[in-house]
Amino acid sequence: VVGKYEIPAGNDIITYGYGWGAGTWGSVPWGLGSSSPIELPQRDWWFDNFDNDLVMNIRNGAIYYWQRGAESDIDTSLATRAVLLSSLAGAESVPQSAMQILVSQNDKHLLAFGAVPYGSTSTADFDPLLIRWASQDAPEFWTPGTVIVPSTGNLSSAGFIRVSRGSAIVRALPTRQTTLVWTNSHLYSLQYTGTTEVFNLQEMADNISIMGPRAVASANNITYWMGTDKFYAFAGTVETLPCTLRNHVFNNINYNQKLQVISGTNESFHEIWWFYCTEDSEQIDSY
């Protein structure tokens, strides 16, 4: 029996390549690898609910949609398969790739953080600082302007906005009152306005860092995250957390595997946890 994945599984950790295609053409003699590696990122997925359905994407990859079946028999209603969002009836201008997707639950907009711009069908045009959103209650329709959305019969509220500072969006996280957006150097607040602008972006902090997209957790309306050399908390303003283990952690962490860092909460004991790889490990071995 030969099995074949419809979607390649991807890498479980970050790896680095020096071989064919790692450098510019002709930069080294024939048969030699590049002197500087390219990063082959680990495969990450993002999931969120859209009513009873599910939206998901591969980080920096395609967006998919899973629709729960209408049958009352649970085995039948769950026996559907996810498809490309762009293949849904009435789909327009769906981003060819996105860093992360999430649903603004209160107003039912599907957002893409880091995306191929509107009007482009090439992943080569991917903009890591661009935020795009689909029309309200129509995750398949991404065309902005005064056009009618077939599935809702309303004017499109799709649109886009670009983060002004940083080199890439690292993570977006919905909180009780806003959606927080981290770049590698700044923190922003994205809020639904209900006006023709739809969403408003406000800078909350500069000169910050974040270890990776999953190094964030929220508890009691406070958001915590691991930076590249310290820990942070946000409850309206950004504060640096005092940490007696700071040197112990950051002097012995594998920065090449920073995307593996993952955070979580243990609310029974009022704790925030971070799991990470120590300097000599390529798999998580410490917390």
C-alpha cells in the first residue's frame, strides 16, 4: 500500500538548507552549496470557528474551509472534508496565502494577518505586514468597494490595512475588547469600528520583541508573552515582568528553534507557562 498526502506534512522543526536553490544563481561554483542557509520553517496550522464551521490555514500558506453538514445524524454531519476557501461558491479575491487567519467573532469578519495583496494572485507578492479581511458574514468574499456580496445581498465590507512598523506580523490574538497584533518590534490594537473604515489600527507599544507566534497567552484579561530577552504583560499598557529566572532561561535557549516556544495557562494555580528548547536541543525539553 502506498499512501500519499494531499497536503505535505511539512517540517516538525525549523531546519536550514545550504544546497540547491539556497543562494542566488552563480554565487558559488557549480556543485557547491550556499555559504549562508535558508530557513525551512516548521509546519504550523491556525484554526478558528466560523459559527458551526471551521476556517484554517497553513502559516504562510493557503486558507481552507470546513463546513459542518446539515444532517441531524452527527456521524453524517461531520463526514465532510475541508476545501480551499477559494473554491466555495461566490468566492472572490481570496488571499492566495496568509500568515495567520482568525475570526472577529463579535462582527463575523474573517481576517488574514500577513497576506497576498488584493488584486494579486501570486504568492511571490506576499506582504508580511498586510492585514486583509473578508466581508461581514461572508468568509469567501474578499473584494472591497461598493459591490454586492452574493451570499448576503449586502454591500461588501471587505478591506485591508497595512501595519506601518516592523518587518513582519508575528501573531494576532483576540482579547475581550480588541485584537492584539504583534510585529517583531511593535504591538498594535485592531478594533472593529462599524464605520466605512471597518477596522482601526492603533500602535500600543514600540521597542518590544516576541519569541514566536505561540509564545502568547491570556488570563484574567491580561496578555502575557515571551520576548527574545524578557517577559511582557499587557493590560492596557505594556509592562516588563520581573523574573528571577531571566538569565537562566535566555542564556540557555535555542534561538534557532524559537518558533517552537509555546505558552499556556494553568488557571487553577494562577500560572503562565512557557515551553522551549534549551541551547543544545532541537526539541522542547524545558519550561
